[in-house]
Amino acid sequence: MTSISARAATAPLDDPRYYLANFRFVLDWVAKRHADLLATPERAFLEAFMALPEASQALLVRMVMRRGEHFRTSRLVYAEIGDTETALAPLVEADFVDADPALDIATLFAQLRLPELRQALAGEIAAAELSPGLSKAALNAALAPRLDDSRRLTDWWPAAPDRVVRLAVMATCDRLRLMFFGNLRQDWAEFVLAELGVQRFESVTFTHDSRAFRSRREVDAYLALHRLRERLDAGESAAELKAELPEMPANNAWLMAHRDRLCLALGRQAEREGEVELALSLYAEAGWNEGASSEARIRRLRLLERQGRHAEALALARPLVQDSQACTGAEAQALDRLLPRLARRLGEPVAPRLPEPVPERFTLELDPMGASLGVERAVADHLHRDAAPVYYVENALINGLFGLLCWEALFAPLPGAFFHPFHVAPADLYREDFVTRRRAHFAACLALLDDDSHAAAIRATWREKRGLASPFVHWETLDEALIELALACVPAAHLRACFERLLGDLKGNRAGLPDLVQFRPQAAAGEPRYRLIEVKGPGDRLQDNQRRWLSFFIAQDMPAAVCHVRWWGMS
């Protein structure tokens, strides 16, 4: 069992080859913790890489960290590496770099500047009777249909002053990066940001179970989903991509959720393309698995409704309403609106809807000069008093106090939660079983609210963990003065109610909280010592997640209001 902090995992930035030390750290980590997931190509890469001269290792890492796979040698000049050609030669010999790759027209345009393209393609420009003064984009549009083959740079441009080389091991490096991070969103910059102190991370204990993937098949499945998502973003049709959706390994809820998100995105694309049946099938795949997307379920029902298939939609919707525990607040709200419409269209009786609770409302007329600050800050400035200070907090206050009180629960080192030293949040934060797996941890944290020991715990965590990355604590907003006022003025019972609601749907309920909080430390006995205020400018309306929080506050008898703003002299 090893505990490694993010800073200990990085190399000092006064080492000019710090990036190479970071890359070696990742390779060593993967080799030790993921050896059973490595096949011959990765093992061969690890062995051959370590046998390279250090300058060649450094140049390879520089290329891996840059965008794309093609590089002009004139742009691979680094003082700490020395002569580029000397460092390149071992990489070419090891087949890590292709010294003279064939380039299609898109790659050629990406590598050459406009004056160079005019020289390299002078014959083609003349043959197409194009003006030599065309922009790069116009030249590309005109020549691309005519030049659909691939050629070496010397064939495109015999007088080229340097070479274009291609990194041939990017796929292998991406696979190793994926095994380290558990995703492809994070990259080598994480090390640098941590070393510079831009981001600091909680230290978590790692065991053999602290890894994202249990089998090579799971790694392959993730990579397949990632490539499909890239192709979707590049504009390929939903039908083409659905045909290539991979089967997921059994008993991996995290990967299945990843697949569900892709199906949801494909479904939205299919809708845009007018492929109704395809969209419905994709929403069905994304929304009817255990713990699957509630958004996909609602999109499927709404699409059926738009198609006039009301009976089919109603038959699917009713079981969702009956299984209230499986519904998020957003889904329950959407179903509460959808079911009466479907029932009316089918001539079925409609149960009367309970009226939505109406929050306290008030209107302020403000100087339009304050609009430059933003409507929320203008209201905060207007309402602020020394004896009743107002803070613009939006989602930062309730979430932040929750994150501080429940820090130990959120960062409990459970299997499948943390894979490497650079986690802002547990990898399973939004998985259906996140809270269930930590039920005892959260219960212990919330129990501190019962005897008012929560205040000391929150203060201690703020002092000890200040500045560490957290999914709930926004350190720039949550300063010590704000915390002290909140602890003095917000009853523990109100905090517990809010925290329990957060735990009911961490992803959905962390947003939609009121913009402002006003504290009244000197309020008379029996009077509330704080008030939450949602601000709405002219023409702005409450969003659904804001309505849900306001209804909750009313039900809990918590002081909250909506402030509507008008600007002087403006209709």
C-alpha cells in the first residue's frame, strides 16, 4: 500500500527535462499497477523507450505532449535536447517516428504556411486557374477535391527546407495515459499545474484495487467509445456510429454509464438528422439500464409525444412515476408535466395537480448604471448593510459547507474511486451507488450536525485542506468570514436538510441554489438570521432546478425569496 501526493509525483520545474521525469513516472506507475493489462506492443514500447538515449526520450515526450502526430523538424528545436536530428535518429530506428510519411492534402495544409503552399502547389494552382492571392482556406477548398492522394513532402515540394515526421506511437501513449488517469480528458499538463501550485490535490492511499480498469477488454471498450465520440463530434451520422457501438464488459457500471452518455449524444444527433426511430432506440439504450440516464428517458417520452404516440409514451412513463426512488428531481418534475398531457390526449381522467408552492417575492427598482456589475451584484450592493451583510454565493455556500463537513466521506479511498494523484473528485462521484458505498461515512459526518460539533469540524477542514481541489468547495468564494457568518446564522437542522437533499442527487442538486445570502446576526429571538435570495433581471424566469430548490426551502420552512429587478426608466 502506497500513499503518493501529487507534488511528490512531479519533478522540480528547475529541471529542464521535468516533462521527461513526469512521463517516466507514468510509465513506471502503469508498469507496476497495470502489468496484467499490457500486451506485447505496450511492453515492447516500455522496454525500447527506456533503452533510448535521454535526449531521444525527451524529444519523443515533447512530441507526445504536442497536438497531432505530424511535426516539421524545424519546429522540434529545444535547447535542453540539443541537435534535433541526432535525437530523432534513434526514434526512427526504433520505429517510434516515421521519418518520411505520406501526407494527404489536409495534413500538408496544416504543416505549411500560405507562402510555402503557394510554392509547393504552384503547378496545381496554375492548372486549376486559381488566383495566387487566395487565402489559405479558399485555396484548400479549391484544391482538396482535385488532390485526393497522399504523397511524401519531397513529392509535394521538392525544394522543402526541412522534413515532416510522424509520431508513430501516439496510440500506445494514449493507451498508457488512459490506464494512468482512467480517462482521456486529463493529460501531461496535470503534472505541471500541480508543480506550479496552480492545482493541489488531496493525498489518497492507493492499493492494487486503485485503478480504473480490471481487464484489457475494458480498456479496449473505453477507447472504442472515445473514438466514436470523436467521430460524432467530427460530424459523422448517428446511424453509422450506432452500428459500431461495442458491447460492454459485464459488471462495469462505470463503463456502461460512459456508453449510455454516448448513446444519449447519438440520440440527440439522430433527432437533428430526422431519424426518429433511430433516436428512440438510442434513447432506449441509454435510459433503461440500471442507473442509466434520466435525460434519455425523458427525451424518449417527449419524442414519442411529438410523434403522436401518446399511448406508447404513457405506458412507458407510468412505471417511472410508480418507482419514485429511481427518479431524480428533474425527472419527477418532467413526468409531473408530461403525464397529464398524455392522459388528456388519450381521454383518460387526469388527477388534479397540487399547486406549486409560491416563494416570497419582492421587486427592486435599481439604477441601470448598476447593470454593468451584473444584476446579482447590483442587488447585493443595494441590500447590503453592515448589520445585515449580503454575499453573492450562488451554488458555492451550501455546496462548500457540505464539501467541508463531508470531506472525509468524499475522499474515502474506496476501490474504483481514485486511480492516480490528480483527482479533483472521486471517479464514481455521479454513479448510482456513490452514496450507498459511503453510507456509514456520510452518516458519521452528518451526525456532527446533531450536537453542533459541525462548526468545529468545518473550520478545521477549511484550515487543513484550504486550496486543495474539491468538487464542492470553491475556495475563492468561501472565505473565513463567510463561513463564520453561515455557521452563526444558519441552523444545523437547515444545513442537514440541504445536505441530505444534495446526497439524493449529487449531480442534479448541486446547481440551482439562490444567488445571494443575507445574514442577520442581530435578528430578534425567533426571527430568521439569514435569507437566501434568487435574483431575476427583467425578462428572466426561474429555471426548473431553481424551482425545485425553492419548493424545498418552503417545505423545510427555510427563509428564501425571489427578487425581481427593474431598471429605472426602462420598460
